[in-house]
Amino acid sequence: MDYKDWIQNRAEEIAEEQHGKEFYDLPDNLQIEVWNKAEADYHDHEADRIDAAYDRWMEEQFFRQSNIG
């Protein structure tokens, strides 16, 4: 799933959860607000993935160093 699909899906979830409507049934100004929230959620999601990948890499480095000595 690419980022546009992810954000679209998240915007649809937010619209339903917070406003009880489908995304395209919201007024334009609310669509923009929901879309911006979905984009922010995407950035947080990706930052979490990067952090997790970095943590795994650091653990691998630690174990490699432990096995050398």
C-alpha cells in the first residue's frame, strides 16, 4: 500500500470515528482537517517504523559485538 492509499484509508477511518460520516460526505473544510490529521498519523506511523528498524539494527550490532569478544 502506498502512502496515498494509507492516508485515504486513515482519513476514512477518522471521518467515521470522529464525525459518524463517510469522508466525502463531510464539508470541504472538515475534509481538509481530517486529511491533514491522516497525513500527520502517516508521518507518525512511518517514524515509528523507522525507530523500530533502527532499534533492531542496534540490537544486531550489540549481539555481533558481544559474539566477537
